[in-house]
Amino acid sequence: MKVFKFGGASVKDAKGVANLKRVVQQQGAENTLIVVSAMGKMTNALEDVVVAYFDEEEKTAGLLTAIQAYHFDIIDVLFLKESETIKNEILGFIEELKTFLHSNKSPNRSFVYDQVVCVGELISTHIIAAYLNAQGIPTQWLDARSAVKTNAYYRGADLDWEATKKQIKTQVRGKPTYITQGFIGSDSNNFTTTLGREGSDYTAAIYAYALDAESVTIWKDVPGVLNADPRIFDSTQLLHQISYREAIELAFYGASVIHPKTLQPLQRKEIPLFVKSFLNPENPGTSVSKGQALIPKLPCFILKKDQILLRLFSLDFSFIVEDNISQIFSLLHRHQMRVELIQNSAISFSVCIYNKYNRLEELVKALESTFKVTVHLGVNLYTIRHFDQAAIDRIRNNGKKILLEQRTQETLQLVTA
């Protein structure tokens, strides 16, 4: 079996859905499982619903109406006879969401988030499955929540591998075309969970691992994996081949093309991953497999914006030792901070973090009981893999003040104001 993954940008409109069909036909639809994200910016739109539900409830109805209209416009272009039937089925998902928002008693934002945002994937895959069937490609719709089983850590759930493998092998049988959702699963109580933003790549790897797939292909709006984000850096170049290890390193540091968790299950079974253009599917793109680290070997640039740099100093000029570091990491974990970079000296400890859950104020207050704390907001974290002097100069000469620098043999990281 082949596993394909299409992101939201590739199915943002009717033209994109028709192109998905073209790609699937060209590559061979039989014995293929297709993982699809929410259409366009629908996850963002549904996140706005969550914010409105908690903070400005009067806006909720209007946001849901706009979400419904967006999908109906796509349906009107894709379907002729079946359009009203498909619209009624999509209305069912919207009504279920309205019922949940009306009856929910939980104040847990992360729980509510997962029950709301999943609707984007459920609707997109339902429309696409119906379209493929109408176009003569027999397709079975699979609810990922019945197959991908997780714990109850909402907005970033951990997979129950054994339960998931069992469910996938039970539900995916024979050689038809399957279509399912990325990003979502369910816990032991069958409440919806999510695997973290951009988790659809990970979903594709989960299915591939459970099914011993021949390969995974991620279809994107870029030619493959580039050595930098072309929206940020000029003169980017295509990487034709990347080893699993190098790809995991790039993902760890924040390369946006491949989700950090995607590569580990593929590497364990040596399932090759291809990153290809959905606009030019005949081009080879990038392959990720066992072998040489990079072809060609180039400096790779990664930028993480809007980070926070904390500098901690001992109050009495005593050394910062193992007990202090253990306390710091315990607080970072308790306040759900993603640690991007650490550096320590005798009496100071610096850490660059991502404040995903907006709990910085609580964290700083807890740290100030033991340390003097300096906070630098809105910093940028640059990572250069396989750096050379020209690559370093490219970052140093952009006029940014460098707050922290750290390098190993292969990797240079710079925190800039």
C-alpha cells in the first residue's frame, strides 16, 4: 500500500480537489490510503470559533456560517446532481458542532479545541471522498478517530501504538482507495484528540507503519524539501536526497516541510518518504531514506520567530548546579513550555522557549522565587545545519543584535533581538 498526504493548501478550493484526483489517478489509485488536512485555512477559522466560544460568544454563529459557506462554494463547483446531498451531509457535521458548543460544560480550552477543530478534517475528507466516487474512483471514507488511539493530552496527544496498529489493521483491508483525516484521533473515552498542529504528516506515517506501506508521499506546494523556507530566505535550493537521521535533525530544529514526529516510525521500518509538488507530480522531488546525509550538501537555514529568551541568575551568586537545573526543567514542563535552546554558565542559565499555551507570566513568577529573571520577548532563533562562514555571515549581516550563540560541529544556533 502507498500512503499519500495532502495538506490544506493543496485542497483549498475546487481546483485543488480536482488536482488531487488527477495526481491520484496518475500515481495509481488502487491500494492507496490518502490522508487529507482541513481545506485552506479552515483550522485557523475553527480556532477562531474556539476563541469566540470562550470570549465573545455572540460571534460564534457568524463564524460557523462563514465556514459552512466556504465549503458549500467548493461543493457547488465540484458537484452537479449530488450537490444538495453532499451539502446536507456537511450540514450534519456543522450541526453536531453546534450541539457540542451548546451542551459543553468543560472549561478546558484544550479539550474544547480538539472537539471543534477536528470538523475541518472531517468535512474536507467527506467532500473529497464523495468527489472521487463521483469521478469513478471507488473510495472508502475512514474516520481516523476510530483508528488513531491516543491518551487524553488534548492539543498534543501521545499515540497508543498497540491499540492504533490493531484498529488500523482491522479497518484497512483489501485494495480500494481509502481516504482519512490527518491530525486527529481519539482517547479511551472516544473524545476527539489532536496530534499537534501540522500533525497530518505524522498521521500518514502512523498508517504507513501499521500497514507496512511501500512508501509515503507528502504532496506540497513546493518542489520538495528546500534548504530554507523560500518565504523567508532568498536563493533556496532543492535537496534531492536526505537521510532519515538528517531529516530528523532538520525537523527537530523546526524545518516546516516535515513534521518532527513523522520520521521516527518510517525510519524504524525503513519506509521511504517522498516530498513532491502537487502542481508538478511528475518531478522527482525529495526522497528521505537510508543513505547519504544530504545530496547536495548545502547549509540549511531554519528560522523560528516569536520566541522568548529567559536568562536566569542565582540570587546569591552561587553556582547553578544539577538541583537548580532540575527545578528549572520541572517548571518548564509544568507550564507546558517547548524548550528550543539552553545554555548555562557558573551562575546563569539561558533558555529559549516557545510560549504555546500563553503561560509565561505564571512561569516567570514561579522562577522568581529562586532566580533573578530577565525576559526577552519576540526574539528569533536561527539554526544553520552544515554551516560555513558564508552562511554565518548571511545571518550576522542582517542587522539583528545577537543575544546568544551556540555551535556544535554540524549546527550553529543564534538568538537575535
